[in-house]
Amino acid sequence: MSDPILRLEGVHTDIAQYHILHGVDLDVPRGAVTMLLGRNGVGKTTTLRTIIGHWTARAGRIAFDGADITAMRTSDRARAGIGYVPEDMGIFSDLTVEENMTLAAVSGPLDPVRRDRIFAAFPPLRTFWRSAAGTLSGGQKQMLSIARAMAEERRLYLIDEPTKGLAPAIVSTMAGALRDLKTEGASILLVEQNFAVAKALGDHAAVMDDGRIIWSGPMQTLATDAALLERLMGLSMEQA
């Protein structure tokens, strides 16, 4: 890969006394959707949190668009063009949808054109614009979480399990919104446990185990190779 938008080289991350990432090497291609896959507890969320700066890499290097961001503050990484959607959504339940979006637009008022694009992707947010975020359904809260990351122009989105526990119709809406982001030129690194979603959305894939990347390549290669899929992830084609 000649010009990845994100590159991790030998990244190690500790949380308290636990050594979670054991030398992660990962390239995220520009303008594509990269799926970060693997069983629970292998380090996927820690990888995202290390990229955005919530955890500090003990060793190794993180480069975004060619610049070393390993020691950069989280707020500066966001300003550089990285959006992060955590698994716990990170919304403010007592605030309205509008107030959540206003807080997310840190560089100034939410651009009306951008707001309308978000409404087009997630119509319920227009309906509940002045409602408390805590009153939304689980799927609507996930829409708001992704919309908050879209409040400003981002070149890279880090998204942690956006379809977890959601109904198929909501999953379809999420997938459509993520495809639209890619069409607009954004790059996406997506942790996803639903392999059917990963297969439908992913251009590339990286599989983790025990804090390392153990395989990377085209998503299509992984999705169509039964032996590889079972060896790397313990999945059969019937499950996938």
C-alpha cells in the first residue's frame, strides 16, 4: 500500500498492569472501509482508543496522513481530522439531540449543509432534534453517536461496533450512512462483530488475535476463503 491514511508500526499499549497490544502493525487505506476483526478481548477497541489518544502507546509509532501523531493530544487528533465513535456511544443523555450536535461541532456552529446531510442519512434525528437524547431508542442513539462524529469534516472515522444489538432495519440505515461517508472521500476503520455487515461494507480487513494483527488483505479474500476464515476467526461459512 503506497499511501495509507493511517499507519501503525509496532504499537504496544498497556492498561494498568496489563499489556494489551503487542506490537500492532496496521495500514488503513485512503478512501476505503477497513474492517478490524477478531474475537472478543483481542485488542480491537484498545487499538481504536490508542489511535484517538485515549490510551498512550508505550512503544511504536502512529502516523496519520504522513504526520507522526503518537504523542499528540486527543483533542489535536480530532482537529487533525479523526472522528471517533465509541462502543458506548458517548452521547449526553440529558441534552437534546441539537445540543449534542452543537457540542460536537467544536470549531464553530454546525454547518446547515452538513446538518441536512446528517438528516438525510439519519431521518429520525430531524424528528427528535429538540428531544432529550436519553429518550431515543438504542438505534437512534447509535445514529446520534455517528452523527456527532460527522458534525465536522473528518478524513478518518474510527467506529467501534456500530451495529451491536440493533434491528436489521437500523443496521441497513447505518450501512447506508457509512457507504455515503466513503463516497464523500472519508476513510473508515470499523470494528464489527457481525460478519455479514463486515462482508457487505468492507473493502479491506485486518484480523487481530492476542494484541497483534495476524492477517490483512482484501475483505473479499477473507469472505470467500472458508479455510482461512475458520483458521483466523473460528467462523464457518454457515455462520458468516
